[in-house]
Amino acid sequence: MSWFRDDASDRPPELIGADLLIEQARYEQLFKKCHRLLKRRPNNVEAHWYIALCYYHKSRYDKAREYFLKTKKANPHWAEGVDVYLGYMDKLEEADVAVQH
């Protein structure tokens, strides 16, 4: 049994294996796949989501926030998941500011 959603028949081919690429920290490969998909389907919510996750895992919170917000805009039903990550980033940034002072 797969824990990943990759068995969905309506999933764009670029996103097959996306969850595994995240788990394996193969972010550059996933970036390329997602950007290729966005050229064809600029509002694809999953492509924005995976780009945001890649940036998040690379600690590029400014870019992660940008793509999480694009995810939410592309499909407001994703707001709950997006808001969780936005909250994590807010806490990380607050902690970073506290350490600097």
C-alpha cells in the first residue's frame, strides 16, 4: 500500500512521485517538474504547493510563503494546510529574531 497519492489517475504526469521526491530531499528535480507543469497550467494548485514545500524544506521562507499564498489563491480549499505552514514559518521567524537580539 502506498502512503503517497501518486496512484491518482487524474494527477498530472509531472507530479507522479512528487511526495517521494520531497521525502528524498530531491527538491531541484521537483522544482523543474512543477515549473514545467505551471507553464501549461499556471493555476495548478498542486504545483504551487510542492514548490512551496521545496522552499520550506530549504529554509527559503520568503519564497515558500509566496508559493503557499499562490496555493491558497489557486484553490481556497487548501487554506487549512497552507495556514499550518504559514504558522510554522511565523514561529521560526519570530525565534530567529529573538536569537538575533
